[in-house]
Amino acid sequence: MLRHTQAHTNSRWLKWVVWLIAANFFLFNYMNQVVPSAMADELSQAFNIHATMLGILAAVYFYTYAALQIPVGVVVDYYGPHRSLACAALMSAVGCLLFSFASSFEVAIAMRMIVGAGTSVSFIASLKLISNWFSAGQFGTLTGLTNIVGMIGAVVGVGLLTSATDEIGWRDTILILGIAGTVLAILILFVIRDHPAKIEVQATGKTQREHFGQAARAVGSLLLVRQNWVNGLYAATINSPYIALGALWGSKYLVVNNDLEKPTAAIASSLIFVGAIPGSFFFGWFSDRIRRRRLPMMLGAVGSLAAFSMQLYLPGISFLFTCILFLLLGFFCSANVVSYALAHDLCPPKVIGVAVGFVSTFLYGVGALLDPVIGWMMDQHAGHKSVGGGLDYTRDDFVYALSSLTVCLAVTCIASFFVHETRCCHTGNSSGVSVR
């Protein structure tokens, strides 16, 4: 009896250790995402590149990350999150280490792609571990907590990496980041397990070829289910302000719109990520608490559209109100965590990795494509007015281009109304097709 109680207690705290290590790899992912932003001048000088090429250096990370989401889901489902995470963490750490020694732009591009490929496993494998170690009723809450850890990486990463770059240079900063990734890989290898010890996992008896053939059929089945497309569309559009506004255009917009200095504008635009920290927990917890997915998704959609529309179209708003609206925008957009919980509900447990990968492909891929679209719209509206070798953008240029985000968030609202309620229960059959 005593041994049984002790084993139960160990399993209870071990699952939190497993989750925390996996979540920190997701934080590592977000810190790598903001590397080009934190050391833009140093990278431009080191590789003798201009803004367009710097943008490419930043974008290849997201393109690789998004392109691998469904394949990663298949791999995680087959090999398990433990081995997948260990290999991925080692790959991303090696990419960081080699990036710190890169002597050419082409090598830097290749290393950033390797890091993006490695970290593409972070979120999907974390959710697989949550599914294996925690109850279904905790999935939304733990998804929100994992997202919070990632957002902390985004908020803290820019300032921490910028300060480190000023003190010791960009190469040593990336080197230290790579060493941290190596430590994470070791922890993942020796601490994380796919399942609690008391869970017996029966071997399927399937060969690798049979599994991947089944996975391909599962992907095909997922593509045929309308709810997966609705969920993917919702995730892609509600996440777009984070990538388009928070990671690139927000600071430049606030310099023009609110007549701010660049450092102040950068701090204000980062509030979108600050708002996502409590929002990620709230929407995950709220969804699990009321055992509903549709209502929290609708709340996030309407709230984000309202906050962004006030920010973009109300003239002459104060700096304080601007900061509040950026916080609210980040808070409501974090309802994207419910999309992952919905993907969890819509599919059988054996293909959760594939389903989550499907959502992540939308979430990151569409957002990464939106940045150049907004830039092109600004150029078209500005008429390529050149001032001192740069482009002189007005508030009207920003309003015109950023209205594409208004369209995205309006689509989010429409998509949320077409979401079928799962009541936090699996609704998929064994073939991977949702019964709804």
C-alpha cells in the first residue's frame, strides 16, 4: 500500500517536471524566433546585407517551421514525444552553435533553417506529452500554460538577447543560446518519458512503412473534414496580429501614429505579447472549466476585432489608450490556444500529433506570408516615396495596409460561428475522421 502511494505521488510530480522541461524547449523556440529582431544591426554588418535580406534571414525560420508541422505530427505519433524532442533539441542546439560561427550569409540561412526545423517539434511534442500524462479535462489549461511559457520567451528574449549582444557580441550570445539548447537536450533525453510508468503501451506490431502509410491516410482524412479547415482558418487569422503587428510592423506603426521614439514604440508594441500571457491561461482554463470550445473562440474573435479596429481607425488616441488596446489585442488573440484543444477533440488520440500539426501549419504559415503582403500594400499606397534612401510612410499608408489584419480578424469571427461544439470530448473515430 505504501509503495503504491509513493508511486502515485512520484507520478503526480513527475508529470509536471516532464511538462516543464518540454515547455522550456518551446520557450527556447520563441527566443530563437526573435534573434533577428534583437541583433538586426549586428547581423546586417556581419553578413553585409540590407533589410530585405535580413527579412529573408528571419523568414526562413518560420517557413521551415510551418512546412514541417504535419510531418512532425506524424513522426511524434510514431516515435513518441521523448525521442522526437531529444533529437529535435539536439538539432536546434547544433544549429545555434554553427550559426554563431557562420562566415557567410548562405551558411547563416542554412543554420537558421536547421534551428527552425528542430524547434518545429517543440509545441506538438509538448501537447502530445500533455495528452499522455494529463487528463483530457486539463488539456486546454496545459495548452494555455505552454503558450504562456512561449510568450515569456518572446517578451524576455528581445531584451535579454539585445543586452547580451551589446555586452559580449552577437556570436557569443548565440553560442550561449546553443549551449542552453544542449543542456535542454540532455534533460529531455534523461528525464522525459512518453507515458507514466503505470501506463502500459501495447505495441501495434506495425512496420514503419505501415505506420506512415496509415498516417498519410489519416492526413487525407483530416483534410476531408470541414471542421479541421474551419479550425485551421480560425487559428491562422486570429494569430496574424502576433506575427504581423507584434513581430514586425507594430513598432513602425506606433512611431508614425503616436509620434513615439523607436525604443518606446518597441516596448509598446511588445505589449501584445504581454497581454497573451494571462490570456493564454484564461482561455485554456475557461474552455476546460465550462467544457465548451466554441464560446471562448467566439469571445476571442470578437474581442480581438474590436480592440484592433479601435486602435487602427480611431484618430488621435492617447499613448495610454494605445497601450491598453495592444494589451487587450494580445489577450483576446490568445484564444488561439483553444484551436489546439479543439484539434485534440476532433481526432482520435493516435493521430493527435498530425491534427495539431495541421493547425500549426495554418497558424505559422499564413502569418509568415502576411508580413510581405502588408509591406507590398504599404509600398503601393505610398507610391514608393523615397526619403534619404528609405521609404516615407504616413498614417494613411499604415491604415491601408494594416486593414488586411481587420479582414483577417473579421474572418476569425465568421469562422468561430461555424465551429461545432465538442464539449471537450473526443469526437473522432478510429480512422481519424471526425464524426461531426
